[in-house]
Amino acid sequence: NDTSAGSNELYLQSSIGTDVELELKEIASAFAEEPKIINIAELFIPVDTNQPYYPLTKLSVSRTLEDGTAEFLPDQVQTGDRVIDGFLDTDSLYYRFLITQYVQEIIHNYVPGSNKSEKLLISPFGNNTLVNRSVVSGPRPNSPDAKPLKVKITYTPLK
């Protein structure tokens, strides 16, 4: 019940394990002030390899709706076979998701002064067949060597 504990590290476990809910509060307001085109938006989730268990091979991402249900991101459904990724990059030790259309949509639908926040649900892929676990960095890891969880947005200003 302590949401601040996830600032340091987060746990994802398959089977009947855990998922991570990631709240994106300020992206829409920060980018909606002046018109921009989102060229690419990426969610990077660094993995801690100093754990006794082998990390999960792939994660999945979905959007949590206000009624608590989840749905796929626009990047997964509007472009057919587009790869959203989510695989563990064993060289760079992170999971990456391409969330460009999703970020563009939340910026486009932003209402100034709105308290609505966006929530992503990060889950193990193949949840019912594997028993691995991943420990990943939160946005403010304790270790100075650990990379933080982050959203990287590359954009073009329209003015």
C-alpha cells in the first residue's frame, strides 16, 4: 500500500504474481501547451540483473481505464502488425515499449485544468506459462549506478 516504495524498484512476477501500474501525470500538460508532433515515444524499464532469478523475457503493456478495465494501446491496434516491443534487451538490460501513438493521443485529448491522469499496466508476457521474476528500476532508484525508469519523447515543434 506504499506507492512511494515503487520509486526505487518494482517487481514483476509471472504466474499469479505481480504487475506494475505506472501513472503518467504530467506528459499531456507539458506537451499540450504549444503544438508538437510526437516523432517517437519510448518507455524504458531498466532491469536489475543482480537477482537470483532470471528476468522475464518479455513484458506487455496496456492502458488502465477509469472503470478499472484494461485495453491495448493505440500503437498495438491501429497499426496492425506494428511491433510495440517489450522484449528484454540483454545487451542494454532494459525493456522498451514504443508508445508514440498513445502519447500523441493523450496530448491531443488533454483538457487544461483536468485532474485526469493516464495509467499504464505493465505485466509479464506469457503470464500463465513462466515462473520468472524481474526486478526493475523505478523512476528514482536508490543506487547511483541504476538507470531510472523513464519515458523518452522525441518531438518536432510546430511553431
